[in-house]
Amino acid sequence: LAKTTQPISMDSYEGQEVNITCSHNNIATNDYITWYQQFPSQGPRFIIQGYKTKVTNEVASLFIPADRKSSTLSLPRVSLSDTAVYYCLVGPYSGAGSYQLTFGKGTKLSVIP
Amino acid sequence: EAGVVQSPRYKIIEKKQPVAFWCNPISGHNTLYWYLQNLGQGPELLIRYENEEAVDDSQLPKDRFSAERLKGVDSTLKIQPAELGDSAVYLCASSVWANVLTFGAGSRLTVL
């Protein structure tokens, strides 16, 4: 399974756009990129998933360049409630390997008033 | 739709005592997971069930940990006896698609 690298922590002021980049140089052809968000005292929550180019939902956007060796989670106009840990996971969408996704330490985002 | 329900939310026990955690997954989710999360770390998989069958328990410390999933729905994770190093949050999750898990709020265990 592809190893991922993301910053340990990031700070941002309210109202700013936040971009969290995840490196996954060894991503395989059938791997998808999935991001989870975890608030204190809660379990992680799925926020977005993509394979290539750009994916957008009501929570975030995910940008994936053509070589797919990295991906960027974009949070528009963050608020204090976006303070959380964000995890980047890479793995196949189906098959046995899809169940072996590994959560790293994630990126701790702190939003400052 | 009700989420994944876990109980208890908090448990404090003395070392060598037994403890059990219960999980009720989302209806229709055949895959159930138990994760362990230490402070400042990401969740680590302990065991995965497909219906009532444990299909991946390679990371479960079988000398003191056990799990069961009765009738392919609810699941229980047990530790006996608990050690100081078992203090952590125990997360249950369920899924239909492998990459999209729904987690419960977790059970925080403190072993004194």
C-alpha cells in the first residue's frame, strides 16, 4: 500500500482557504485517495474521495494532479468549527487491499479567530 | 439514519480487571471494524468482520483481547485482563464500501 506524508500541523485564520497537501509517491494505478476529518472526542468522518483531477462536495474540494503523486484537500473559508485532524489515506477501491487502509498521524488544523 | 453506536463512552478500571465494549453498526453495513486510537495517533485496525466472520484479526492481541459479532450485527470487544498500556480510545466503524467507513464516537478506556 502507498505510504502517505502530510504536515503534522497547520494554523489558519478564520475565513481563509486552507490547503492540506498529501504526498503519495508510490500510489498504484487502482488506488483512490480518501480524506477523513476527526474532531476531538469523536471518531473520524469521511469527507471526500477521488481518483484524478478534481472532486468537490459541500464540505471540501480535492485536487489531484495528473501524476497522482500528491493530492490537496481544500477547505474554503474555514471557521473555528473546522479545527480538527485531517487524515489522507490511499488504497484500492475494492478487493482485499481496500480494507488495509492505514491512518497516519494526520494533519492537525487549528483555526484561529 | 442512526449512526454507529458505541457504549460505554468512558470506562475507568484497575489493571487486571476485565472490560467490554459494545458496538451497534449502521443497519445494512455488513463490514464492521474495531480500531484502537492512542493519544496523538491515527486509528489502528484491530479486527474486521464480514457479517459474523472475523476476516482480519492479525493485529488483535489474542492473549488478552477477544471479539465477537453475534448474528452479523452487534459486536463486542473484550479485554481480559486489562493492562496499563491498554488505555486508549476504542473505535468501532462499519461500512458498505471499503474506503468509506462510518465511525462511532468511541469508548475511552483508562486503566489505573
